[in-house]
Amino acid sequence: MARQSKSPGKSSGKAPSEIQLVGDKVAAREIARLRADFNTAIADQDFAAIRRVLSEDALLIPGDDAPLIQGREAQLEAWNSIFSQCQDVGYLRSPARIEVSDDGHLAAEQGRWTGGWISDGLSIRYVGRYLAKWHLVDLEWKIAAETFVTIKRAGGN
């Protein structure tokens, strides 16, 4: 059963009209919708929904010194680990710009992210910037890679 997260939230953080869309606007709006769905999936701890948005070989480069996470299954294991070990887990990616390539098969999403949880009674919060690479796979947009840069950290050690 999924726990409800009180931080940082369930939505994309911005209405699609507030996101700068460049290139194919229909594709960019679809990516914005998928990002909102992904944010909701994280908040709901919905592994099936997280799985649907990630490509099989999706790469995640964390915002701190943690090792990179390569592959959809490894990311699902990482999500399972944090959800099972910590309380009040919340992550939110808020896109500011989505740019679709001229050929319509790749897209770049950039924006701000927040993340946080409670572990051993300590509240830990992160804030930063991210860049996501989206790839059109069998007519569906999938996250191919995400790179996070932590700008501010509060709590913990």
C-alpha cells in the first residue's frame, strides 16, 4: 500500500502553459503530461507507473556523490529501497523548458527538482536543477537519461 507523501508534491509544479515548449508543441505537451504522471507515480509509490515512463536502459545521474543508476530495473530497486527505508519520501521535477528535436525522436527537458525524506528522525531536503533526455520508442516517449545537480541540501549530516 502506498503512503501519501507530504513533500514535495504530486503535480509537475507548473501548468503546461508555464513551460516553455520548443519544436513540436504536441510532443512537448505529451512529455509535460508524462512528467506530471511520473511525479504522481513517485508520490503514490506506483512502481508500475514509474516503469511505464522509463526506457529499459534509462540512466540516472544523482545530484550528489551517489553512484549512477543504470537501467530501469536498477531504478525501480532504488525507488523501492528509499520508499521502504525512509518516511515522507517526496520528489518533484518541475520542467521549465521542453525542446523536441527537429526529427521528433529526441527531446530535452530542463527544470528544477526537489527531493526529501525522513530517515532516523532527520528531515533531509534537496533542491537543484535537472536535465532529462526523452526518446521516442515505439511511438511512446520514454525517459532515456536524467542528470541532477544538487544546489542546496538541508538536514542530515
